[in-house]
Amino acid sequence: DARNPGQPEFIQAVTEVMESLWPFIEANPRYAEQALLERLVEPERVIMFRVCWVDDRGEVQVNRGYRIQHSSAIGPYKGGIRFHPSVNLSILKFLAFEQTFKNALTTLPMGGGKGGSDFDPKGRSQGEIMRFCQAFVSELFRHIGSDTDVPAGDIGVGGREVGYMAGMMKKLSNRADCVFTGKGLSFGGSLIRPEATGYGTVYFAEEMLCHAGRSMAGLRVSVSGSGNVAQYAVEKAMALGAKVVTVSDSGGTVIDEDGFTTEKLAILMDVKNRQYGRASDYAKQVGARFEENVRPWHVPVDVALPCATQNELDESDARTLIANGVKCVAEGANMPSTIEAAKAFEAAGVLYAPGKASNAGGVATSGLEMSQNAIRMNWTRDEVDTRLLQIMQGIHAACLQYGKRKDGRLSYVDGANVAGFVKVAEAMLGQGVI
Ligand code: NDP
């Protein structure tokens, strides 16, 4: 705490990982040599910078930009850019730390990083968004590159914003290599990248359920959020025969006992991705109930998929879900459950997947986008989707391999943390003290 004052999210993420790792390191003390753990919790580099731009009224705005280059032990730094007023050093350091383990789990050669700004895109015009993205990259460009650091999207940064940033990068660097992932299809993007995080989360939930002798088909599912991850989690859960009864945003929760349909999902995507509207607007359009300032966790379901943001599901939410009979929780968002909530799920025997395992499909497909760019080829939808499914199955298998506790119970939290750690640790030990 003394080294990282005012960084509660970063300390929360490190605590969760260290609690998992401790028994493993006691049994394998060579992983505590050469100050490995001390090095692992210190980002390789933190960049903070001024971003100034001119709004539509002609006024100068000043925001703060960040890039956390956490670990390059197994490849170029890789992780998304977040634009949200809550962005600060603690949140981005936690995300970059988590990303390092997640990227290791994918088995693709990617290090860990994260970046963003406290810029709030809500209510901003297209021109303002573009000027902000360009101003952000006018500093970031000197720190990133296709073999150095490869950013992507995250909260508040979708295909449009990635496109503006990739365009500015090209102009400033005078190079056409592909430095961002999540790009548009016409300039190096990969099929299935927009779908990948949501699809991957549902693939992972299905793996957990199958391993426990069940399946998604016929189950009731709640999803939080209504952005990129949430939308494709809804789509894939429906495709596997589940009934999705909620989505949400920062204004509240849509509860639809009739369940989502393909038509309703198309309306949600139009409201969110084209009109930049609210979940309440969507609820009105489809005649569903909307509960203001409420999260979805009081709705009884078999499967919960938190896909909005960090710490959106606390211990009391977890107890409500458990009391209502939840069987499986797979995180589409990063660290949506508090440590206490995660412990409550595991203690109750709920199949609980931490984000670094279940939402790794997004960055994995970004890795596949990098591969396609490097060989200057595009793979088909089926080819990318098949690889995504295989990667999610591989992560599930790694969790089984490393997640057995002394009492014989399976912990996906321990499995993901230890499996990710072993890969990063081996790479760090092999490359000496740097
Ligand atoms: P989007 O910006 O597309 O959607 C975010 C959604 O979460 C929106 O519905 C938003 O509501 C809601 N939300 C954001 N902040 C808050 C908040 N403080 N309180 C309540 N609701 C909030 O982002 P993504 O879907 O891309 O990301 C969602 C989560 O998934 C994040 O945790 C992200 O880190 C994680 N993730 C994303 C990946 C990706 O590929 N995009 C990959 C792996 C993880 P509102 O519109 O009202 O703000």
C-alpha cells in the first residue's frame, strides 16, 4: 500500500492474484527467486501525458492520457484504451496487471498493457470524438508500434475510435503497419474481433457447464452492460439456446421476462452503436421493464454474465444470486466481482470464472488480427471463430490443470492465476533480471 497510495483497484487485483499464487509458490519456491514477484507487480513503464483539444464551441479542453506498459516478457505490450471519466492511474494499473496474465493464458505472444483517458465521450459530437482521438495519439504515437506496444478498444473506445487513432498513427509515423487492433475490416481489421469478447465469455461458460455435466441450453441468463461485450454475449447465449432476461447500463437495468430475440438485439445495437442512446431508450422501444439505478443481480437466473465494469457485483449481490440458485458466473468485464463476491461464489460451489480467463477471447482475437496483418492475409469468419473457440477451450483446460485445491475442489480463480503466472514467470526467469 505504501508504494501505491490511492490505488485501491490495483491493490485489489494484486491481492487476488497473490492469494491464489501463495500455495503454489510455497510448493515451487524457485518462482520466488530473483525478486520475481516484486518485479511482476511493478509496471515496466508508466506514461502520463496532457491531451489538449478544441471542442465544438471553440473552447480548449484538457484531459489526461495514460499508457501503462506492464510487461513485455512474452511479447509486445498489448491491451485496450479506455475513455471514461472514472479513468485514473489505479484503474489502468489494475487492468494492465490483469492483462499480463490474461494474454499469457491465450498462449499467443503478447505482453500486457493498458491505457486511456478521463475524457468522457458521452454527448460529444463525431467531430469532437475524432479531434480527441487525434490529440491523444499525437503523444501516444511515440510510445507504441507493431512490435512494441499494440493498443485496442475498451470502454468508450469501439471501432470508430480505434479507426481515428489508427489513422492518426499512420499519418504521424509515415508507416502503414498495423499498430492498433479492433480496426475496420477495410484497413486491416479481423472478422469476429467485435464479437470475440462476448462470444468467448459464453464459450467459456459453456465449457464450465459441460465439464459439470450441463449446458447453456434452456437456462436463464442475466447480462450486465449493453456495450460491445454485452451485445455479443447476448447473441451467443441466445444461439446456444439460453433465455437472456437482462441488459443494463449506468442508468439502470432492462428486465425482459420474454427473453431477448434476434430482432430485439438488432434494436439494442442500433440504439447503442448508432444513436449512442441509453438502455432506457431501448426498453421503451421494445416495451420491456426498466429499473432506474438498479443492477441486474436481483433477477433470478441460472447464469450471470457481468459485462459492464469493475466492481459492479459486490458480496450482497453475490449472496442474492446464490440464494436465487445461480449455477455459473462468467465475467465478460474485467474484475466486475469484488474479492468478497468472488469468494462467496466459490464457497457456494458456483462455477465462477474470473475475467482474465473468460474474457480473454477479445485479446486472443486481437492476437489473431496481428497475425493476419503480419502475413498480409485475411482469414474467414469461420477460421477465426474456430481458433477463438479452441483458445477458450485451451484456457479452460489450463484452469483445470492448475486449479485443483488441496481439498480437491476446483477453483477457476486459482487455475487462471497460476497458469498465467507460470508462463510469465518462466519467460522472466529465462531472460534474466531486466
Ligand atoms: P463499452 O463501452 O462498449 O460498454 C460498456 C458498458 O458498461 C456500457 O453499457 C456502459 O454503460 C457500462 N458501464 C461502463 N462503466 C460503467 C459504470 N461505471 N457503471 C455502470 N455501467 C457502466 O465497453 P466494452 O463492452 O468494450 O467493455 C465492458 C467491459 O469488458 C470492461 O470491463 C472492459 O474492460 C471489458 N473487456 C472488454 C473487451 C473488449 O474486447 N471490448 C475485452 C476484455 C474485457 P454506459 O453506456 O451507461 O456508460
